[in-house]
Amino acid sequence: MISIEILLLGSSILLLLSILASKASDKIGVPALLLFLLVGMLAGSEGPGGIEFDNPWLAQSLGVTALSFILFAGGLDTDWSSIRPVLWKGLSLSTLGVLITALLVGCFAAFVLDFSLLEGLLLGAIVSSTDAAAVFAVLRSRNVSLKEQLKRLLELESGSNDPMAVLLTIGLISLLINPTESVLDLVPMFIQQIALGALMGYAIGRGIILVVNYSRLQYEGLYPALTLALVLFTYGATASLGGNGFLAVYIAGLVAGNSNFIHKKSLIRFHDGLAWLMQITMFLSLGLLVFPSHLVPVIGVGMLLSLFLIFVARPASVFLTLLFAKINIREKTMISWVGLRGAVPIILATFPLVSGVSQAEMIFNLVFFIVLTSALIQGTSIPLIARLLKVDEPIPEKPKYPIEFEPAENIKAEMAELEIPDDSTAIGKQIVELGLPPNTLIMLINRKNEFIVPAGGTIIEPGDRMLLLADKNTLEQVSSILKSDKSKEVA
């Protein structure tokens, strides 16, 4: 039996290697998730590490827990105003798009493999959704700079399409295990999962805000522990009642992230760090679970399925789903290409293993191979494809201010940055001469990346960036004063 000391040492080494791999991923242009998987495979029973791990149930449990935290962090860091314009497009891709992908891949798999139609459809369902962890990691890396609306659409799709894939997977496993059931028997379960997941997610999201604001904990360090418990509660309570836990945690994060609560910025940073830890844990465990020698026999058919998914099924689902959407062909092509498969398909591939479905091991190995090829082919080429399709957008470098503002329940103010345009009437004036509302506080001035602590006699120069603290109405007044045009004043 392995001692706790050796277990801790081995875990720390794997974690350190994964962190170093994530740093290297930007330089070599390979998604971090792929490197995490490779570290897990090298540490596994057939790699130099020699760690014996053959427990699909444990890997599935770790994956479900990790994905809950990843989805919550993704929702917490998503601005509702930015996804509202793409809401219906994203929901269409996460439901109808997933269904079309599953059907196309399923029929193709049944045709090229010695699978029944249901087994082929099960494989199609497992790989039908894009992976939130993979998409968030790739799109938020420094190498990728897509147009904001396109980026938000892809993040919304990846964060909300897992429930559909989970439902299809569970439903098809049920049909394979119980041949007497029909597809129509699954409809009530589908409606219940989606409806309960959405309702529970919204209700608990509102509850999280109230609990955090009114718990008045004595120690600030307890707030991360509190939200951690609430995320687990959201998934567990929703799933226990028959709803979709993944949808619930994403919506709960979205609701909380678009509301004010104490320690918001520090909690967002905590969950961002936790999401990275969960990604590493999830991919490492899944890498440990696979036997590389079992992938060799499926290379041929696996490559065929991967190419069909990348070049036929995914584009067909995107173009059909967005047929009437006001999105040009280049943007639809980019959406098709960012169809990254990651940990979710591998987690879903453990469901047939746990349930004892025939062809389960073959399905798992094929899914793992598809994920690897998706990361290699699509993940590494996203920046290049974005430039070729001309859908990239330079990311403005935002200055990091040495101060932060945490909103509190009894403070109706927010911090904002305003830039002084070249034609502003404020240029050349002292701050005291601007006539700003009395309840405006100028915290700092960023002048050519140098920070100035302002005083009443500070003279405004073109391009100055003011960090202001005021309520929303006051900020609008200040903006109109600072951005007023000289030419209009002369006229």
C-alpha cells in the first residue's frame, strides 16, 4: 500500500508538471488541456510513472465535481450584457446543434464500425458537445483574439451545451440497457432535466448573493469556503431532484457574477484559480485512466471519425442551426472550427463503462482519440484560422491599477476608467476647473502607463485615463464633461 507521504509527493510533482506545461502551452501553441492529458498518460501504468489507475467510477466522479466548479467559474466571469445579444444563437447551438452533431456522427459511426445504430448514436452523443474547460482555456489565452461577440457566443455555447450531451448519453444508455423503452419515454426526462436545472440554477444563484452578503462571517477566508460549499450544493440538490446539475451551476454562476456582493473580485479570482486546479485534476485523472496501447488499434477508424466530426458534422450543425442568423459565412466557419472536444466527452465515455454497455471500452478509446486529435488539429490552429478568416480583433492592453474597489451593500458606487479624447474641452485645465459633481472621486490618472495621484491643480493632458469612483448617474455626468468636444464649444 502506498504511504501518504509518497502519495502527496507524487501528486505535487504531477501538479507542478501540469503548471509548467500550461506555461509552455502558450509558447508552443498547444492547448494546455492536451499537455495535461499527456502528463497523465506518462504518469499512468503504461508510462514512466507507472501509476496504476483503472477506476472509471472514480474518474467519472472527479470529472463531474471538477466540471461543476469550472462551469460555475465560467458563469461567474461572464458579463450578461455581453452575451444577451447572442443568447438565442448560443442556446440554439447548445441544443439543436448538439442534436444534429450527435445524429450525423452516430449514423457515420454505425456505418464504418461494427456498431448497432443505437451504439453509434451513443458515440455521437458523447462527442456532440464542445468542452467548456477547453474553450474557456483556449479563447482566454493570450494567443487568441477573436471579435468579442464571436468569443462570447462560443463561450456561451460551450458553457450551456453539456446538459444536452449528458441527456442524450444517459437516454441512449437507458435504451441500450432496457430495449423495451422507446425514445418517447425520454421526452419527460429531458423536459424535467432542463426545466429544473434552469429554475434551480436561477433560484440558488439569487440565494448565493443573499447568503454571501448577509452571512457576516468573522473571517474573510471563510467566504471562498462558503461559495465552494454552495457550488457543490447547487449541483447535488439539482441532480437529486432530477434536474441537470451542470446547467444549474452555470446559471447560478451567471446570476451571481452579474450581481453585486461583498468580496466579489477576490471570490472571482479564487474560483478562477480553483477552475484551473480542477482542469488539471480532471485531465490528469482521465489521462491516467487511458491505456495508450489500447489507442493504437483504433487510430485508423478514430482518425476517420475525427475528420468527419471536424469537417462535416460540426460545420453542418453550425450552418444549419444558424441558417437564419445574421452571421456571415466567415464567422460561421470560425464557429465550426472552435468545436473543441475535451474532458466532457471523456467523462461521458465513462458512463457506458460504469453501466456495462457492450462496446463500452471501444467507445471510450475512440472518444479519447477524438479528443486528442481535436486538441491537436483545432486547438493549435485557432489563432491562424482566425487571422485567415479575418475574424480576429487586437486585444487592447489594459493597465493594471495598483488599487481595487470591492462593492459593498451600503455603498452605491462603482469604479470606472474614462479616457480623455484629443478634442476634449478638459485638456489644459486643472481638475478644480472642470466643474465635476461633488460626489466624484478621482483615484488615479494613468498617463502613458505612469500613475499620478491627482490633486486639484493637476492639469489634464490628451490621452489621460482617469480612474473614477462614483455612482452610475454621476459617472455619466462626468463622462459628458470630460468628453465634450472643443469644436462644439467654439461654435
